[in-house]
Amino acid sequence: MRFFQMLLRAWQDLLKTPSSTLANVLVIGVALSIPTVGYGLAKSVKELSFALEHKPHINVFVSPNVSPAEIQVIEGELGFTNGIQSIKTITKEEALKSFEAASGIQNVLDSLEKNPLPTTIVITPKDDFLSVDGIQNLIDTVKKIDGIDEVQVNQEWLERLNMISEFTTTIAFVLAGLIAFAIVFILSNTIRLLIANRKNQIMVSKLVGASDSFVRQPFLYLGFLYGLLGGLVAYGIYWIVLFLLQQPITELANSYKTTFSLYQLNNVDSATLIVSAAVLGWLAARFSVGKHLNDIKPR
Amino acid sequence: MKIEFSHVNKNYGSTRQALHDVSFTIPNEEMVFVTGHSGAGKSTLLKLISLIERPTSGQILINDRNLASFKSRDIPFHRRNIGVVFQENTLINEYNVFRNVAMPLEICSTHPQEIKKRVNASLDKVGLLHKAKQYPDKLSAGEHQRVGIARAIVSRPALLLADEPTGNLDAALSDEITDLFAAFNQVGITAIIATHDNRQLKRFSCPVIELQEGQISQVYQSSEVTD
């Protein structure tokens, strides 16, 4: 109850100086939107889908001691697994034949005691599983099936994408850190000016017996509110960027015969952005108040 | 509120000595004038009582409690027992008269209804109830001072400190303001009034502490004052 009362009072204070409030909120919002967009791009890369002609296959190698009947069981199980479009089984005999054909060496088996090649099941994933996370999920699921030795995918593109995504995420976080730092400075300066403007008020409050926390509180709420509004602005900017980029990116993706859509912030992302912005504002105010309030006599 | 100074010294920096070996006792519910030229140490004396300043040496007892034992976090509670009135205007221009007077109550989260009751009673006592909704820039100098007094008494303090409360006012207004202090003293509030207005001293019969260059030069009854 008291929280909202204080927040309302801080809001009324901000409305008293609309132009400087707007300027501050926009600065904070634009600053915060930079790491937010970076984060969104990193997420977008992770969900990138691939051109149909480069569709990856997952090769599942069956353990050598598994009988043909058991292989049928594995095939059955794969048939029920979500995300698999089709499977094709290459028995060890077929594998040997194609090896002989490819290598030109005949009757390899004659010189060996038994066929060293494993039975392989080739999985074609469904289109909506063609992303870094999707493929990884599929691999994890398939690995749990009994009788499977190893699961392989053409890892290169996967790793490369992962790297790009992680790189972008790292940049976004580094930027977020730097910008948080900048925001603390911008806001603490704003709060410092507010404190100077209300010097008389603070002085009188202290004289009539206001505790430090009573004097401090309005500024903390102001900082909180600045952060909160800045966070909302950053959220808005993200959607504007999304809206502006969607069309050209779709066109670009189409020209590569692939689909690519920008990441849309989910509820958790949005809440994290706005709450951390508000907390940042509160911290900045706390920092500034701690530094400047004691300059005003009486202490 | 009983106030006892014993051998109090106050230096600002290493050179300026504001008070030197000051000792006196003000009994509870007394009204006392502190006089002297500007710079004699009147303001410093009041600041020491309200813990705006700390003495360099010596000891100050308030109701037999040593002020040195108050930590910074106790200071707000100490000040809530003291009403302070200054010469210069200390009203907040952004607040109307009502909210200015309500400040001492708001800081200890008094119930809004109680605030309303007590602020109105306080404004009524200084004769400014009808100006509750006005802003300080619309008030005269005398009205300013009366709002300041209403604010000082609204929390029913045990002690009233006034630093040159009539410094900017003409004779009639000065009489009016000092009479207000006397009236509050009548209902049991200890009052310490710093003034160099000899005319006011003659109108009352109460102790006067005269300061000269930071030392007490004499203590006498105000009715003894002659021109």
C-alpha cells in the first residue's frame, strides 16, 4: 500500500518536469535497447532454420551385438520419436556392399572374420527441428534408446552456429554490463540534481526529525521509476526494431530458400528486462543518495 | 524539558571559538531569552541543543540525559521533541501552508486524519486556519513566521527553540509572535528565544542569558531591563 503511495508521489514529481523526465527516460531506454536487441539477435541465430538442400541427417550407429529383431524394435521406437520425418536403415551387409563398390576392393569379408561395419539408421529430422537446439534435443532423445552405440550429425554447421550464437550472446551481455554502468552514472547524476533542487526540503525535513531513510526514500522511488520507464521504452524499441527488420530479413531468407524470423521476447525475457531496469534505477539512486545526502546540513 | 550546559566549548575549525566555557541550567517549562550581538554565539547554542552541532568539549544534559550519548540514528527522535523556528524563511515553496505544517507529523507516519486535526488546530492557534490552502509566496513576512511557528508546535514538542524569530518583523508583528511563544510556554512548553530585540525582553519577566563573544556575560531577569 505504502509502496504504491510512494510510487504515485514519485510519479507526480516526475510529471512536474516532463521534458527532463522524458529526456532521461529516453536515454535510459535507448541505452537498454542495445543489449536487448543484441540478445534478440543471438536468440534468432539459434533458431535459424536451414535451406532444404542442406538438410542435415543424423546417423545412428547400432551396437554390433544387436540382432536384426532388436533393430526392428529400435526402428519402431524411432518411429514414435517426435521430430523425425523419416528413417532409413542401412544393414551391415548393405554397408559392406557399398564399401566394396566405393573402394573397389572385392570380397573384403573373406579376409576378415566378421563384418566390422555397424548397422546404421539414417534419420531425416522434421523441418521445425532444424535448429541448433532442435537437433540437439533430437540427438539427446535418440541416445537414450537401448542398443545404440553412437549418434552423429554433420557437426560442423551446428558448432559454427552455436559459436555465432554464443558470441552474439557474450557481446550482448558485455554490452549490457557496460550500459548498466553508464546508466548508473546517468541516473545518479540526475538524482544528484534532484537532491540539489530539494536541498531546502531535505534540510527542513531533517530539522523536524526526519530519519535518514525517510529522506532517502523519495529518491529511491524516483530512481526505481526512472529505471522502470526506461525498461519499458527499451521493450518498445525492441518491438519497433523487430517490426522494421522483419520484412527485409524475410526477403533475404527467401532468396536463400530458407526461413528466418527474428526472436520475439517472451514473458520471462520481458519481465527480466523491465525488472532489472527498475532495480538498476533503484541502485543508481541508492548510490547517489548515499554520496550526496550527507552533504546537506544538518546531518 | 530541563536543559543543562556545563563548561561547554564549541570551536569551528581550529581558529574560531563560538562558545567558551558556557554553563547554565534552564528548568523545565521555563521561558528564557538568549541575547547578544550577532556572532555572540546565540545560534550555536541553539544548534547544540538540537544536535545540529556537537560541542567541542563540555557536556549538555537534556532531562538529565547526556547529549553525547545520542548516536546519529537517535538524532531524528531527539529532534521530534523540539520545535524550531528560524529568522529566515524555511517554508517549502512547493508545499501549501497545510502541508508545510504537516511535515513533522508526516515523517513519523501519523494517520492522515490525525494530521488533519492537529495541523488545523495548530494553524488555528497562530490565526492562519483560513490560509491553509495558500502557498508560501502568497504570504506576508509575519504570516510566514506564524506558519513556521505552527509547524514547530504541531507535533506538541516539549521544547521550542527560536532563533531571531522577530528579526525581520516590525514592532507590532514582533509583539504578536513573542506573545505566541509566551502562550505556548503557559501550557508547559519550555521555550528558548534568541533575540537582540530589547523591546521584547521588557515585555516579559523571565531569565535572560546574555552572551558576549561566546561567553556568558550576565544572567538577569528580563523585567530589570532599562534603556
